[in-house]
Amino acid sequence: GENVEQHPSTLSVQEGDSAVIKCTYSDSASNYFPWYKQELGKRPQLIIDIRSNVGEKKDQRIAVTLNKTAKHFSLHITETQPEDSAVYFCAADDSNYQLIWGAGTKLIIKP
Amino acid sequence: GAVVSQHPSRVICKSGTSVKIECRSLDFQATTMFWYRQFPKQSLMLMATSNEGSKATYEQGVEKDKFLINHASLTLSTLTVTSAHPEDSSFYICSATDSSGNSPLHFGNGTRLTVT
């Protein structure tokens, strides 16, 4: 079955700098790769997603890249702001639209 | 956008009692709903997948007789934690999707269950 690994577990960056979180997956049949942001005690919220027919997708300060050959995808946040501080989860789909989750990355934005 | 309403947001119950958590899709038909459990500082752990009108599919290690899931309509799924124990204390989150396959998951706000 699908296995998703996410790194790093904690990431601390200076406000205004960029942050990159990386995930790898094992099932080459996976087609959908969302990223979720979860603030403490709240539900995960979809921030960006990408499908296997696309290599890169950007939405303002957030971008996701996908390398299907290497089976990895990354979240890029530019010009980080304090409100970007949260836990970020990557995921990859298997059959029946079930998502297999990464372990999460705690992003800390230092003022 | 699509909204999933989950209630209650917090519940405290005594050991041995049962607790029901509701998950409703407000503006779309949720053919599939997922129930997750999340321990502090950990990732979401899928407990079960429910499709409207059929029995839920439970993940390995999840007791189906303890975590009863009902998905009787396209807009409502319930999770009942039966004979709750302190170790069942956790954050439970539901999510839902429609049948198009192109819809992302929409999450409820979660339920913080504390069993005393």
C-alpha cells in the first residue's frame, strides 16, 4: 500500500524567508497530492493540491511541485509571515480516494 | 465552498458511557465520509471509511464494535464511541467528499472527546 514520508518534522524560518517541506510516496499509481494546514486544535484546511498530470502549481505565496518519476512532491512558501505558523500535512491518494498522510511538519516563523 | 458541520465540538463523558458525534455535509452530497482520530502532535489516523447506504470499512486495529459508524444518508454520518474509556480521549475529525473523484476532502471542525 501507499506510504508517505514527510520531512522535516519541525522547520523554523525567519519571517520573510522561504520554507520548503518535502514528501515522498511509494505508490506510483497515486494521482492526487494535497497539502493541508492545521492550526492548533482546529481542522485541517486544504491550502493547495496537485494532480499527477501537472508538475507545478502556484497560488500566490504557495507553490507545490511534483516529480512523479522520483515520487516526491514539495510545498514551497515564500515571503513567510507569522500567520503561516502551523502544522502542515502532505497526503497522497490511494484507491477509493483515501488519503495517506505524512507525519506533519511544524512550521515556526520567527519574527 | 463546501461545508462540513461536525458536532459536538467538545464533549466530556464518564467512563463506560457512549458518545455520538455527527458529521453533516451542508451543501453537497457526501457519498463518502472518513473518520479520523488525532493524538496530540501526531498526524491524522484514518479510522474508517463509510459510503452512504453501506457498512463502513474499518482500518486495521480499529474495533468496529466500539466505534460504530452509520452513514444512512448522503448528508449525515455518525460515529458512536461505545463504552468509552480514558484511552479513547482524543480529537476526532470527519471529512467528506462527493462522488466526482475531483473533489477535495472537506473537513469538519473536529470533536475533542475527554473521557473521565
